[in-house]
Amino acid sequence: MKSGSCDATLIRCIEAAERMARGDFSAEMPAPAAEAPAGDSGGDAAARLAVALAAIGRMVREKISLLEDLAKLTAQVNAGRTLDEVLDNVYAGFRRHIPYDRIGVALLEEGGERLRSRWVRSEAKEILLGTGYVGRMRGSSLQAIIETGRPRIINDLQTYLSEHPDSHATGLIAKEGMRSSLTCPLVAMGKPIGFVFFTSMKPGAYRYAHVEIFSQIAGSLATIVEKADAYQRLAELNEIKTRFLGIAAHDLRSPLAVVKSFLSILDAGTVEGEPAKRKDLYGRMSRACDRMLALINDLLDVSAIESGSLKLERKPADMGAVLAESLETNRIVAAAKNIRLAADIPSSLPPVEIDSGRISQALDNLLGNAFKFSKPETTVMLSAEALGDSIRVSVRDQGPGISAEDLPKLFRPFGRAGTRPTGGEKSTGLGLAIVKKIIELHGGQVGVESEVGKGSTFFFTIPAGSGIPSEGGDGPPGPAAGGGAGG
């Protein structure tokens, strides 16, 4: 490099350094005018300085951009944005900082013993690993990530899957089209709260990753996620409380009024046609009390679930026997409405470790829901099948079906579709929400398939074997775990 060119490069470097000193990192550092001739140490030094300043400028611009985006998210939380809204904005705007085609977030529960998938977004045509999965942390590879506090990178999920064939989560992620993953622990105020999973459809997407940047993103997201989640849960619990009060005031008042009215009649001694009339009044009061008791039990169950105080009493069980018992119990209910209750249950199903009472409660709710919307002389079918490392249980009816607009309302507390019960039965809208929570606590998931005019099939899956699987040491079977495989 000639002396003039060297001097010009140095002048540009000095000007760039002065701009940086004033906080201006917007300008790109121009490259040296020409290559330095051999032995021109001054030219080499000027060129190296220009390259270094250019790299510093780019790095600082990236840092500033990242801090600006994180500040915007913090402002959204402070303004009352929910966790879903905040994470949607992360998905929409963070690609300039990190490559991904899918992001999942999972949060720890029960003192870090359990991990629940909380949110997921993906570019995949079909999300095979959605929200709602629950898994145990103990013995999983995710536990090591929490202990070290360092992100984990898998640049070839296909190879990883061949080495860990039992990783159900990784298999589903790969089927979605993901080929590399980055798992970052979320730690707020020194306490682990969960994970954020980035995955890409390109192999090696994180091969040249700056782990420090990812750690900074995860560290900032942890505080934002914790606050947004707390805000959202508070809003949801407040809504549930308000609905509870409304139900207590409305749905309990009517049967109480019935009981009080009939008691007044009996007390007055004016009942004609005794004892048949008395028996009829007692029967009506008993049914009114049953409705109140069922409502109170549902309210208590939802309250316990939402507060996290509902505990399962897991024991090894024969799923076929649990289904058979529920079938016999519900035949009476079906017969009262002249509905046929059929079954398609294999003679042998894989062993499970479940709270049989709670699973029976979920079955009763699903069957009761099917009876409620079915007409006489139709059939409700209870079926079960083994699917790999899980069992799927389905309840199919021949009712009116559910519109696409109403489907998202199901499985939420107080969610109701537009269809009406065929026998005028009352509903609080809590049954399906209770089913969902019970199944999720077992590490499974629920779903529904329906078409207007063609009936509905409600189903749930639960893990077979001993308890919630850890997917070959790769974490729980959901977006939360992805085996670090991008959940």
C-alpha cells in the first residue's frame, strides 16, 4: 500500500473511531484502497485497523439493535401485555439476532420437578409437537442444561436422532422439518424458570453461533417471560374468580330455590296423594342437590387445578380395566336417554401408571358430554388403541357436530359451543377444561375432531409405561423438551 493510501486509511479509521466515541456506529468502515506491498508493515497495520474497527462497528450495532428489541419487549410487559403477545413479538422480530424457523417456551413447575410446554410458533406446515405437554425433569438431559446454565447446540438433528432413537420429541421435531436446534435455559433472579428452544430447518444453523449473545437473549427473556406469565395468570385467575361468583349466584340459586320451595310444601303438610307425591318431591329435591353437588365439585376441581394444588395419586394400572369399569358405570346414564353405548377396546393394552380415579373422572366427563348432545336411538362409541409409547382413548358420538368457529372455545374453563343439549341438560362449561387439566397432569394431551352434521370425536392420549417418559433422557415429550431439539 502506498504511503498516501495508508494515510487515507488511517484518516478514515480515526474519523470512524471519533464517531464511535460520540456513540455513532451507523457508518460502515470502508476497506483499504489497495493491497499493501510485501514488507509494508505500515500498510498492513492500517488495513488491520480498518478491518478491526469495521468488526467493532458491526458488533456494537448488533448489540444496540438487540438491546432496543429487548427494551421494547420489557415496555410491552410493563404496559400489561400477556406472555403470548410478548412471545409472538419475539417470534416476529428476533430473526435479525438469531436464525430460527420455530421457537418453543416451556416453564418449570412443582419446584423444578416438572416442565410444562407453554407456547410454540413454527413455520412448519404442521406442528406435531404442540403446547400442553408435561414432563419430568429428573433424569433428563435438560437437567444438565439447568445445572450448567449454558445453552446447548445440536447442528444435525438427523444424526442426533440416529444416536438417540428413543427420543420421541426429537423424532417429531425432525418430522416437522427441523434440522438443527439451540436450547437456552431461562434463569430469572438466579432461579431457573424454564427453557426457550430455537430450531431451524437448516442443518448447522448454529454452527458459528455466539453463545454469549444467546445467553444474553435468554437472560433478558427470562425476566420478561416470568413477569408476563405472572401477569397473564393473574388475569386468567381473576376472570375465573369472576365467573365462579357468577355461577355461584346464578346456577346454585335455582336448585336451592327448588329445594326450599318443596321443603315449604312438605312442612305445610298440604301434600296431596301421599306417599307417592312425597316421593316425587323428595326425588326432585335429590336431583336438585345432585346438580348443586356436581357444580360445587367442578368448581373445586378447577380451583385446585388452577392453583396448582391438585395432586395425582399415581399407581400401576390396567387401562383396559379402567375403561371397562367406566363403560359399565355409564351404561345406566346412556340407557336413561335411550342411547346405545358401544366399545372397541383391545383385550390387551400397555401398562400405565395413572391416578385411576382422575382418569375415570375424565372418561365420565367425555361420555357425559357425548350423551348430552346425542339424540335417542344413536350410538356413542368408547374406543382405545396403543400408539407407540402412548395410549389413545376416544369417545365418538353421532350428535350435531361442532363448527370450526366453536372448536377453539372447547377445553377452556366456561367455554361452550353453540350446540344445544338434546335433553335440556345444564352445563357450566367446566367439564372439558377439567378433562384437559387431568390429562396434561398425566403427561398427555386432548383433542377433538368434528364436523357439523357428522358428529364429534373427543380423544386423549396418555403415556404408556411407568409415569411420564423422559424421552430417552431428552426431556418431556413436547415442545418444552424437544430433547433440546428445538421444542
